[in-house]
Amino acid sequence: IPRDTGILDDLAGLVARNNSITTQLASGHALPLVDGAALALPDLLFDDCHFKPAGEVKLAQLMAEAINPLLH
């Protein structure tokens, strides 16, 4: 799908709304939340949201750190 810069603001609003809902749910149910946005670096992403292999490894590490306390 070609990138359409004309809809980026609308997409950003939807992402912010989704993130807010996800944060509320995680907080309300005492669930760990991993924020992949912290990994939004050019060397870790193919584009705006798809991780390269190195980004997938970093995301997996963040997820492991978040759930590890639940496993012990």
C-alpha cells in the first residue's frame, strides 16, 4: 500500500486512542504492558511499524523482561 502522508495525522490519532485503551486495560487488570514505540528507531524498523530482525529481537527482550516476574 503506498504511503499517504495526507492521512498520517488521522492515523496518529487512532494510534493514540488505541494506546490509551490498551494502557487502561493493562492497568485495570494489573497486566504488564510493553511499549514497542520505544524501539521506533530507523535501524530497527523497515518502515513506520514493521520490525527488522534486530527490532524483533529487541521487542522480544522487552516482552521477556515484562513477563519474567510473573513466571517466578
